[in-house]
Amino acid sequence: MKTIAIYLRISNEDINEGESNSISNQRDLLRNYISTKKDLQGFEVLEFIDDGYSGATFDRPALNKLLKLTGKTIDVVMVKDFSRFGRNLIEVGNYIDQVFPFLGVRFIAVNEDYDSNNYKGSTASVDVGLKALIYEMYSRDISQKIRAVQKSKFQKGEYLCTLPLYGYMRSSNVKNKLIQNPETAPVVKRIFELACEGKTATQIAVLFNTEGVPSPYMYHKEKGTDRLRGWKLSRENTIWTNATVHRYLSDERYTGKQISHKRTKIDINTKKTIQVPRSEWIICEDAHEAIVSREVWEQAQLVMKSYRPKPYAIADYNLFKGLLKCEHCGRTLTFFKNIKEPCFRCATRRFVTFCECKDVRINEQQLKDFVLSEIQRKIRLFVFQDMNKGKIQNNSYKVEIEHIERQIKQLDCKKTSLFESLADGKLSKEDFKEKTAELSHKKSDFEHEKTALLQKLNATFVVEDNAAKHLGKYVGVQVLTQQLVAELIQRINVFPDNSLEIVWNFIDCIKD
């Protein structure tokens, strides 16, 4: 059965334009269109919905899922109009003129009266290109207007971020205004008090972890607001660290200032942002109630040691950057290079007094030797198994399939015998129908069983091919490189007893 994918999209800007662009309106329009077209009858209809996503970028979850299935299980892609699919002239034109025709997929934009079946052998015409250009210009115009409105609100001291600043909550009376959170504001105030008493950020973090004060992320997780962050963390549980404490101590917003426009998008077609020079920040005094006075904030700056984050650089000496994970706390191990024996250690021990991973310590050279030997061992096993591939393929699945095929042949022979008995008058029509139906039912069961076994057998070969793609080109490797480690290894789990477990990037079908 052929499949139609109807794509429905609405963004925050579209909501302001009324019901015409709503998801329900788009759905009704497309389904009504399908019901009026004879050549679309009998198609299975799948829905892909992006609610709250701009058409300026093609990085949308439902659209990405649709495009992965296009040309495989999807035969027709249908939208209300070109702008629902996208507002980027180049991207829209590329899909309509190049990608969809190449994949043999029919594209329909209902309101534009566009059906790619009517343009076979030619491009989507100048008309389509002009409409896509208009949509992109409209999107850019809307973006500029939104930025202007945001700037005006920033200058008034309004808070527009999704998640309130830790220590504050949104006011239920005044829109976009922060008020002190009675649960977290005392924690922020205490951080400044401890800093003014001379405690370092690390000491404050250790104290909070010892007392069981939830970290900001854990607090939001407990309240169910952690998903508002807009990004994911590498682990589910977090603790207080010196970096977290320093971040709050250096944040002037706790004095009542509202500081906005610190970062901005490079272009509407990307989510990438860049830092804005401090001279261009929008600062509004007394925008909300201060948790600490200006004097206390300045005193904390003098007392605490200046925290300068290390500039980001690709560490070519660290082959395992970001790969080593503490199995107990989920934290990425820190690389200590400037010591007698470079090693990796779990940083949790610095902030938690008693923890199972306090003794996690992996010598760099020993780690390199272990990883290289494991890769070489996997390659040797792969080569051995590849040489005996004929024997591997003759597995239990293949034996079972051959047995089922013999059973099917026997059923066919029995059915032939029944025909002969009917022709000779030895069997009545009623008995013939009953027995042939029974044989057909058995044959159908065997066919289904055979299909399932063939799928399992093919899956086995796919897994072997997957391993071959990753391991085959590294036969004879003697030296670890970043490319080798990055391509083969997903992560390395380190347990409290310093034992290691490698999680490979390929499906590990290599039998030890």
C-alpha cells in the first residue's frame, strides 16, 4: 500500500495570524483534498507535526523524521502551502526540483495548486520560485520585527527567557517580571554570605553537597521544569561544583539589574549564536527585587578568587576527550596532564566528601595500551570470523529455513495428491475443499515463519557488514589516533574499582 505523508507546521508567529494556519485547519484542508482526488484513494495517510517551529530552518524533529522515510515508505508528501514546508528559498527549491524527483516522491502544495506530477521533465516554474522567495523575505521581515519588539521589552527590564534565573520565579501579577523564589533565593543569598566570609567556591560547593542542598538542575527536575532548559545534560543527576558557584557569584542580575542581549543569532536560518560586545548589552537598573545589595556583590567579587574559564582548544594530546564516563556518578573524567604520570580522575571527589568514585584514577599510558589491545583483539576476531564466513552463515537460522522449505514442498505434494483423488472420484468436493483449506493454512503459517527467519538471518549479515565497515580498514593498526578512537568508540565506562568497559560505535557482533 502506498503512503501519503501530510506535514503540518505552526510557529509562534503563525499563532498571531489566527485560526487559518492552525494544525487542525491544515489537517482538515489536506484530508479533504485527499478525499476529492481519485488517484489518492486507498493510500495510507501518516501525519508529521511540528508545533511551535519556525519555517526559516529545516532542523525540525517531525520534518527530519519525514525526510528520512521519504523514498522508502513514503510516496507522496503533502503540505498546505510552500511556507509550511519551509521559508528558505534555496532549501525549498532544492527539495522540489532535485531531491523529491530523484527519490520518485510526489510533492503537493494544496493552496498553491502545485502537484509535481504536472511538472514532470521540467522545474517547478518561475512562479514556485517567486513564492518561495516571498516566503523567505516574509520570514526575515518577521524576524526583524520580533527582534525590535524584544529589544523594546529588554529596555523596559522585562525577562523573556523560558526558565527564570535561579533564585527567582515569574510574577503571577506582572508579565515578564521576576520575583524572589522563597525556596531558592535564600540559597543564592547564602552563597554570597559564605563568599564574603572568605570561603572559596569549591568549599561552598562541598558544603552544599554535604548538606544535601539540591543543585539548580536537580531543583528544576524535582519541580518538573528541567525540560525548559532547551538542552540536555550528559547525566541525570548533578551536584554543586565550583563552576556553578562562581557563575552565580559573578552574576550582576542578583543586584536587581536586568542584563539582556548578551548573545544573538548569526542568521534566521541557523540556531548558532555569537557573543555580543559588552558595550552593546542592554542593561536595565532595578528591573526586579535584588537578592543581594550592590555592596555585598562587590565584596564577594573581591573575596573570591578570579575565575577564568580555560579557553576552548582541541587537545590533540588527549585522545579520549569526553569519552571516559564515571559509571557511578555519570561525570566525564578530567585529564590531568601536568603531573609526573598523566591520568584521568573523576572530579566528583572534589565536591562530595564521601563518594564511591573518589578513588577513580586511570593512568593515561595504561589506558592507551588497554584500548589499543582491545581494538587489535576485535580486529583479529573479525578477520578470523571473516575467513570462516561460510561456516558462520550456516547457522541455526539457515538450518531452520531449509527444514521449513522441505515442509512446504511436502504440503504441495499432498495438495497435488488431493487433486488426483478428486479427479479419480476417490474424494468428494466437500472433503477436497476442507483438506486443501487445511493444507493452505499450514503452508501460510510456514511461509510466515520462513519470512521471520529470513529477516533475522539478514539482520545478522547487516550487523556483520556494520562491523566490517568499521574494523576492516584498521587491520594491522599499531598506533592509536584520534580518528581511530572517535570512529570506533562511543564511550568508556569507568567503575569505582577502576575496571573499564568499552562501548563501541558499531553493533558488537564479534564473538570472543
